Amino acid sequence: MIKRRDFIINSGLALGALAIAPSLAFSIKPKNIGLQLYTLREAFSKDVKGVLEHVAKSGYKEVETYGFSAEKGFFGTSPKDFKKILTDNGLKATSGHYDFKSFIKDNNVDFLKASIECANVLGSEYVTVPWLEESLRSNLDDYKRIAQKVNEAAVLCKQSGLKLAYHNHDFEFKKYGDQCGYDILLKETDKKLVDFELDLYWAVRSGNDPLQLFKANPGRFTMWHVKDMDKSKVEWNTEIGEGSINFKSIFAEAKLSGMQHFFVEQETNYSPNPTDSIKTSWDYVSKNLI
């Protein structure tokens, strides 16, 4: 039989453990779900404040910006005012997509410097290359030059306390002989300076397996774009969990990828109301993927 004294001691220990457990649980921060604001582009360009308020109410904690102009900020909202709206709604702009055309094509550093300044005002971690127009990328030599310019931009970002990342579409995977542009970018950019934001939809649509990319380049994909592929029309997006991409297997390898942040996005030929759909995607991600 258990002695009364032992019962009291054991009970006290158990109660103490229960008292400590909640504080331990809340000390572990959950992974925040982010949203690429291009998802809400029609509304965002007209009502920056209203869209950010809606994004926060839908459960998101991080956003990725787009559309910055050195003259007009974010569609008429200055970086300083944009930062205040973020703070008021419990949001962080972890990354931003900024136009790199003038820097890569003409070596014009002015807009890059303005972008870096904006990112610092917002408290971002990343300045991200979002897109390369076709005239810049017609062969492997073009990609080698792009890699060189990306390295140069990454040095400027590091000097300002920021990181640089490269976001893909499908054109980077076009083969030139036995290599593609993405091979060049991964190989010839400095691993210590340049991260990659893997767009999972575009990788899959181009015929690539994200898991194989993780295995071949562990730790380089510190950010993801999470958008699903419509089951009947591969050129269409749909809410996360409604399409054909197996996100559970991909999220299971987040550590191998090096993923630190991810952003839900709906980009191409998307018919439902994106304002409502971002909540549907948030629900699926929060309940099934993290």
C-alpha cells in the first residue's frame, strides 16, 4: 500500500508539473503562416490598410510584400505608414519582392538601395528577387551573369543586415543541353549570402520534385511559396488542400529544405474570391501541415 506521506509528495509533484506545463507550452512559438500579398492584388492596390486588416483577421501573422515604388511606396502608402499598419495588426513583413531588372540589366543600384532601405523600415529579413523578364535569360551565360549580379546584390543586403533570396517560376527549369538556369543559380550563387524561395507550385508544374531539390541542395530553400495546383487544370491555382500537390510529404521535409518561412499564394488563373479563399487555405495549413 502507498503510504500517506508518499501519496502527498507524489501528488504535490504532479500538481507542480501541471503548473509548469502551460508555461513551457506557450514558450514554444508556433510556425507563423504567411501570405504573399499578390494573392489579393486587385483589392490591395486600392485599399492597403483594409487588405492588411483582413489578412490579420484571417489568421496570418506574416506577409510578403510586392509592388513597392521608390516614389509611391506601396500604392501610395509610405514604408513608414505601411509598417505602422502592420504593427497595429500584429503582422510582420518578413520578405518583400522587389524589382531587380534595372540592377541586373543596367547595373543601376539606385532602386536596389531604395528597396533595401524600405525593407529595413519594415523590419524585414529578406529582399527577394521575384521575376526575370525574358530578355534577361535566353541562355546559360545569361544565368551566369544573373548569378553574379545576385551575389553582388546579396553583399549590399548583408551590409544592411538583410538577406537576399531568389524566387523561381518554371522558366528557370528550361533545359539548355544537360543543364538549366536553376542549376546555374544554385551552383554559382554564394551559399553564405543567397537563399532560395522555392515556389512549390512552379517547381511541380515544371516537372520537378521539391523533395529531390531538397536532397540535392539541403538547407538552401529557407522560404517557400505554398500554392496548390487545380486537379483538372494545371495552369490554375486553387485553395491549399483542394488541389493535386502533396503538401504533407513536402512539409515533412521542412528541416532538410532549411525552411524558416512560407507564404500562401494564389497567382494564376484563379476564379474563386481570393479574399474568402485565403481563410480556407489558412484553415487547411494550420490544421494539417504545421
